[in-house]
Amino acid sequence: MLSAIQYVGLEHLLRAGYQSRQEGYSLFAQNTKLLYESGYETDDLTVLQALLLVAQCCESFSGATGWCRSCYVIRLAATMGIFETCPAVPLGPNHQKLRKRLAWVCYMMDCLSAFRARRAPLINPVEFRVSMISVDDFDISFGPLSAAELPLDCVFVRDVDVQQTAATLCVSLAQLCTCIRELLAVQGRPDRSSSSDRTSAGTGNGIIRHPSRLARLQATTKALALWRDRLPPVCQFASLKSVDNIQTKSLMYPSIVVQKCSLEMVYFSAVAVLHQPEIFSSVARTRHAALQITQIASELRERGLQQLIPVTGATAILIAMIVHITDLRRTDPTVRHEAIKGVQSCQKTMVGLEEVYPAVRTASPLTFVHSGTRFPSRRSGPT
């Protein structure tokens, strides 16, 4: 229930007696903590699944809260042997699939939390011995409940095709996280080398232009490009405004639409970070990634789905805003104009997220946006 606080309609919380979403979140968080510390639930597998859901909640865009929760989750999973290929006790096939799914959810949570917090992941890759997850590892079937027992808007369990799409999206995200993890490993652990290997552009970001470092960065670039080329069609983002996509079955499910868009935004976030000028001096790729994130977020906003954007998507929007704000200093009037539109579009989306994510108000790019700075209009041109 705590993990659903950020996504449930505010009217339901008000009807339950809460004055705001934040008040409901705080009270549910206190009760969840008491329930966890009391040891009421003795099944570690159930506790792990509950903690993974709670870990999706966001209190700070710095990633600090998520980082602490990741520590608890990963410590419990490691104690249970979730990251081992062969558990000590023989298990049935369904139980083995569940453990594999949990292992990869831990892996993705760890990777994405580290990406947000700009820290190294907690899971040691040497100790993670689980093979890559696949669609076959999911229990895709018609729900056990009859149509009469399900709410009218709860149709996901009845639709096997959409379940297949959701599983494919999860697999694609897991594969993307392996690329992001390599990016974090290269950027977060500078090689020991002489000061002559550093450049004035790279020292500010902790990046060392050492041949081995650049080779690993180039390999990560190729891995991201390969991931993009191999992305299944059902996972690829297509403009929600396209006439060909309006009647697409998966677009009838808001959760699938948001997950598709979030997957794309995480990918472009990684591209933007990888190709920042301090590393490869690839301003064009960074700018293109920011524009793609902005477009996706704008379409979600126009469809009224912005409040369903997960914290990884919100972080991607912040990254895009940083790129746009940087482009405001460019002398090219076309670039400046696109940057102004990009910042304003991202601002509209993030303002709409403030009710779901109160931490948006203190996110660093918004301190610039809320500071009263007025962006030049299209007619004013560069200054």
C-alpha cells in the first residue's frame, strides 16, 4: 500500500481522511517500518518482495533514500542466496523462476539507484551468478479470478498479450542496466595515473583520459547502440500522436505506455551522461538525447499520464533540463531557441509532478527555473 501512495488518485486519499499525499505517505511509511521491525512476517521471500515495492518510493531526487533502502534489500537478498545460481535447497520450477525474477529486480533497482545517486552499485558482479532473465522466466497466464471478481478497470490479468509485453519490457530494462552498470564502473573508479593524463575538461567530472578508460567508454557506447538496435518492436517508443498508434492494443493500458516511455528515457539519460562534453565532447548526441527525453515527457503530459512517471523517468527529465539550461549559453540562436522550448516543456512536466514527488521542488535544475529567471522569447534572439 505504501508503494501505491504515489500513484493512486489523490481523491481516494482525501476520501480516506488524509489532507495531502505527503501526509498519507508519511503515515504509511511509519506503519510499514513498525511492521517490518516487529518481525510479524516470517517468510523472507514475502518480506523481500515487499521491500522491493517500498524501494520504488521516492523521497529525494538525490537518491540518498533509495540508496539506504537498496542496502536493506540487497543484504536480505544476499542472505537468502537469491544471487546464487543453485540454491542450497532444491526448488520447483515456479519457485526458481520467482527467485530469478527477484534477483534481477534487485539488480535493476541497485543499478538505477546508483545511477540516480551517482555512486557505484552495491551488488558485486562477481557474486551475482544469475543468468540473464528472459520472457520464459515470467508466469504469463490468464488470471485465476473470474471476470465477476475483478474491478472493471483491472484487465491486465485477463490479457496475456499485454502481460507478454510487460515481461519483454522488463527484460529489455535488465539488459539496459547491464550497460549502465558498466558506465558507472568506468566513470566512478578513476584509474591511477599521472596528472598529465588528466585534461582540464575531464578533471571537473572525475574523468581521466587514459587509453584504457577511453576504450571502456567506447565499448559502453557500442553496447548501448547494440541494445538500441536489438530493442524488440513492442518496447520501442513511437509517438503517441501517430494515427497508426492510436488504436494499438498496448496503448490502451496506461501502465504499458508509461513503462515504454520510461525505458526510452532511461536509455537517453545514459546516452546524455556518456556523451557529455567532459568525456567525448559529443555535444550533438547529448543535445539529441535531451530533446528525445523532452518529447517523450511532453507526450505523457499531454495524455495526462505524467503522474504515473516513475522516479527514473523524473530523473531523466532533470538531466534533460540540465542539458537545455547549458544550451542557453550557446551563441547559435537556433540552439538557444530549442533550449528555451526544452526548458519550458520540462518545467511544465515537472511542475505537474510536484504533487506526486514533493522533492521536485528542491531539485537542482528547478532552483534555476523557480528563481524568477525569465527566459527570452523567440523574438528577442540571443543576448
